[in-house]
Amino acid sequence: MSVIVLHAEEEFDPDLPQASLARMLDEVSAAGFDTLSLGLMHVGRDEDTVIAGELRYNDTLLFSDGRYIGPPGWPAALGASAGEQGPRIALVFGGAGHHDFRAIRLLHARHGAGFADSGLRRNLFALRAAMPWLDSIELACEDTYDHDSFIAFASLLAEAGFDLALRPSMFRDFWAQAFADLHRRHPGRVRRCHLQCHAKGSGNAPGEWASAFEAAAPGFDADGFIIAAEWAENMPQEIRESLRSHARETQLGGGAIWSLERIIANGADPARYADAIRAGLLDEDRRTPGHA
């Protein structure tokens, strides 16, 4: 079954009333999205809070010293709709223009591969306890591309009980090797690759990435592994055509759109984008022998 993903950031601000969050989650489901990818999560804000391993969502501090200290209703409001009653929910670490993986590299150098006795470790386990319903953590490294600290951080997330998704835009060799190492250490934990096919990733071909993952991890079958991510600057019909083209290269696991904020700013209907993703994937399914 294909995954239809909506990325969102400010629209799900932790300071919003719980009723507003519940209404928006209902709207996401009604629009046809089954997964909501929320960002961005960050490690610290300055040197002191990075060393402390504090976690924040955009500008809102959520976890410090192994405790959730954010707005009290946010985890409950999201969790009440996650899963059967609403979209699966993921959190994204990193992102363009941010330096979270630089902070992670610093903490890796101070504490070692397991981040022993670190605030980061305590806060990630607190995140798992506060939000046990989270579908996955997405890793959007767009700064250091340091292999050792990236693998250590991903391994810590796996140890805390999180499933993982990769969110690359460039540097295919880095991501393929990272996947191979994680696949060997934590089989099955990396469930998806949300491949950016827009902005810096506009030249990405999902088939080439699928081949790279399979080559790096012999025996791994990349069918359904890659989610092709488009952006809302394109019209729904353009996204449908793009998904059709990508699906000819490899068996996609679904499609994603970035982001809800851009859809709203453009005065568009989110449902049109979910329909376009689904139609683009279905168009190609119908061309495949064995499909009706």
C-alpha cells in the first residue's frame, strides 16, 4: 500500500490549543494523507544548550535534562489522533539551513558512539516515553555529512525504540553507505527513504537511488523503499506527472508533498495534492503487467 505523506512545520506549533491541533489532524486525514511528517526538531540552540542535548521543535523547547518541559497538551493532542483515528506521525531532525548534525558531531566527539551520560541520550529516551505512538524519526542531514556521528545518532534512536526514515537531497554515496551500515546493525529499522525530488534534489532519479541502496547493501530489495517527495510550488497536475515518471524507474513506496504551509500560502486545497500523488502512483500501477 502506497504511503501518502504531508510535511508540515509551523501549522502544528506546540503552543496551539489542543482543539486546533485536533481539527487540523482531522483535516489532514480528510484530505487523503495517511502520514504527517512534522518538523523541524533541533538539538539545542547555542553552545550551552547543544552540550546539554536539549531538544526543541522549531523555536519551542520540548526536552531538557531527560524530561518533557514543553506545552503540556501537545503530545496528547497529537497522540489522540495518531494511527487508527488519524494520520501516522513522524518527526524530522535537521533540515536545510540548520546545523543539528554539526551539534550531533560535537556531542559524538564528547561522549562517544553511545552518547553515554549525555543529555542528548536522556532527552531522546524521554521523547520516546512522551510520544510512544510516533511512527518514525526522519533524518534530514544537510550540513556535516559526517558518517560516524550520523550512524551513532541513528543507532541511538534505534536503541530508544524508534523506526527510522532517511530524508536525503544530495550526496547519494553518503546516504547509501549510511543505509548499508544501519541495515547491518539494525535490520529493518530504516523503513523508508523520503527522497527529495525538488529544490536541491530536483535532479534526483529514484531508480538510481534504489540501485545505490541495493548495491551498498547486498541482498536488500529496494522495491517500495523510496517515497518520492515533491513540493507545493508545483501544480497538482505537475506532481501527478512527476510521480508517474518516477514510478517508471522503480517501485515507489509512495509520495510526499512539502509542505502544508506552502499549500496554504498558495491558497490551494491540500486534498488536490494528495489526489495527485495517489493518481500518479496509480497511473503507473495500471500500466504494470498483472494490474487491472
